[in-house]
Amino acid sequence: EAQVTQNPRYLITVTGKKLTVTCSQNMNHEYMSWYRQDPGLGLRQIYYSMNVEVTDKGDVPEGYKVSRKEKRNFPLILESPSPNQTSLYFCASSFGRGGTDTQYFGPGTRLTVL
Amino acid sequence: GESVGLHLPTLSVQEGDNSIINCAYSNSASDYFIWYKQESGKGPQFIIDIRSNMDKRQGQRVTVLLNKTVKHLSLQIAATQPGDSAVYFCAENRAGGSNYKLTFGKGTLLTVNP
């Protein structure tokens, strides 16, 4: 089944403890992206990747890192999480450029930073 | 600033009625638009898209209309069913800027009453 998977689905952590949220797609998509979703603010893009080893900032990149060493994986790294990063996170992928083709979303990761 | 927005944050309809969800956009250079459905606890799911060289596109029970003159996008759902209850997002790209980015509206909550 074609899909985007994220792990973990739920995570509660404490301020300053490094964490990684994994994202994987099995559709051979070139484009991948991370979003956060907050009440009243909608979906905001954190980082995106056009292809392996090519990444760029979205609208809210502060406090996050990403890497794209393999085509199928695009992990999101929080080096020193803070409470304002408590949010619902979505990974997405697209065959084309992301802005010109359908983006397919994962199931989400709900992160709470205490 | 330019943004994607929605006219109605909530919409309640009776089962079997037709639903219309509206979206305004302000960037006349946008050339790709997409509607997503997000059910509670799930990631956004693609419904239908349309490019700016079209005015209308139909899918299964859904139709998207694009009015470039007034920068308006709508999603019509025929014979609305309880399973259609969800939050609906419109999104646009902004041609002329990055083609690697979609900008999302904040969403409309559709409630279908049996």
C-alpha cells in the first residue's frame, strides 16, 4: 500500500531532551515536507526537501533540523525541544515539486513538550 | 500580506443535502489549487485539485470551481453523507515564487446531521 508513515505517533518529552520523528514514504517521491498544525493557525511548513541531500526552510524552521540522506526517509530533529514546539506534526511527500502536485500526508505525530 | 482564507469556519448540513465550502485567495499568480479533507485524528487526505487553466473539475461526488476573476475557489459535495464530516482545507501554490510550496487555509469544519 502506498503510504507515508511517521513514528512515533504520540510523544511526551521534557524541555531540552533531543528527539527525532521519523518519516518514510514508499512511493519513490522526490519531494518531502514537514508541517506543524496548531489550532487557529492551520498547517505551516517547517522544512522541505526537493531530493536527496537537498533541503530548504519553510515558514517556521526555527528550532528544527532535517536531513535527507535517502530518498524514502526524511526525519525531523528537535535538538532542544521547548514547550512552544508542542504541536501536531505531519510529514508529506509528492512525486513532483510539492507546489505543483498532490502532497500525500502521513497520519501525524502528536508531540507534547513539558 | 497575501493569504489563503475561508469564508466560513463552520458548516452544518443535513444528510443528503449538497455542501459548498468556499475559499478566497489573494495571489493572482497562483496556478495550482487543492482541497484536502482531514478527519479527526488523521492526516489531510487529498480530495481534488485544479489548475488555473481550468474553471471546473469534477470527481466522485465532488466538484471544484475556480473563479479567477474574483479569486475564489469552492468545493461542492453532492448528497453529503455522515462520512463527509471533517475539516476541509484549501491550499494554493504561488507561481512566480517557489513551486515547492503549498500555502494552506485554516480550514472549515463540515458537520453532517443524520
